[in-house]
Amino acid sequence: MEGLLQLGGLLLMVGMTVAPVVVLLGLLNRRDHRESRLLGRVMKALPPRQFGGRLAVHVRCALLSPRSVITLDMQACSRDEIWQAIARLSRSLPPGVRLLVDGTVDPQCPAAVRLAIRSRRPFAGPSHPSAVPG
């Protein structure tokens, strides 16, 4: 009987030691799969050969929540390419994903612009032609 109690205590101690590591590894694996799926959606909507190395993509997902952020660095892209990319991605991203786009809207003006999009409905472009310099 005493040997059975010692074995039970040993199994409990091993379980308490290993369980947090297994849970953490499971959470990290789930986050990595979410990031991979989002990156796949971005690559499908914006084929790399279309931008010729002028587009950088960074995907981050939270470990414990469904929040995700996709950052596009489009500093070398034209204004039309930026709006086209936003329209394509806004149609294909799931809810809860934030899209950040870094780019220069007007080549004459070197100011960088950062757009944050959180809406699920597809983006149709600027609401008014004067909203975009050019």
C-alpha cells in the first residue's frame, strides 16, 4: 500500500512538472499555425512576384487571445499599389485581424504614412478623390 502511495506521489510530481511545459508548447504551436495561415492568406492575395521585392510582410499573433496584426512595409510601392493591396487584403482577412500599412503616398513628399484597418467589410479605396494627394 505504501509503495502505491509513493508511486502516486511520483506520478503527481512528474505531472505537475511536465504539464505546464506541454500546455505552453501547445499554445506556441497554435499561435505559429495561426501566423502561418495568415501569412499564407497575405501571400495568396499579394503574390510576391507582383511587387518584385518592394513589399515586406510581418505577421504577429497573440499567444492567449485571437488578436493578430499584419504589418506591410510598402515604402517602395506606389500609391495605387498601396490602395490595391489594402483592398485585396481587407476582403480576405478574418475578423479580429488588424492590418497596418507603412508606405509613402506621394513620392514628392517623403513623409511616411501608417494606415490601420480593423474593419471586416471590404475596403473600396479612399472615400473621396481629394483624400489622397496626387
